[in-house]
Amino acid sequence: MLPFRSEIRNSPTQQTIKVFLSDENLGAKIKKHLEHFKEIEMIEIRESIGQNRVGENITVFLKEGADINKMKQSIDSSLWWYFEEDVVDE
């Protein structure tokens, strides 16, 4: 099982990136890890709604003018690095 997956989601007000973690206990750590991106306006841990979903997700709101596709790639890359480093440290 993959440690995470991410999706670009459309909402009525703005596009967001949702990150679904295999281990929900890491939510706060991952939120803190993502706070270094200057293109991110806000990050929230929210309850997931829907079937076949984890209980929580990390919702990333970008600043106006940020490229959502580039940010998704950057977030995914950063999270893969995070999980690779975490496995090495164990």
C-alpha cells in the first residue's frame, strides 16, 4: 500500500489539493512538513466524506496565481522524499 495519494479537487471557491494518508496518525506531521511551500495559503486536516476513503485528509489551499498542477507535482515529490527519509531513519 502506498503511504499517500493526492488529488486536485475543484470546489466552488477554488481548486485544492487533497492528500490522503495511509497512516492518518501522520496528519499533523505531514501538515507541518508541507508548510514550507510559499505558494500554500492554508492547510487543514479535514474529515473525508465519501465511500472507500480514509477518515481524514489534508486539504491544501494555494495562494492566488499559484499553478495547481506544478504544486501537486512539488507536493508529491516532497512527500515521496519525506517517506523515503522516514523509512531510512527507522
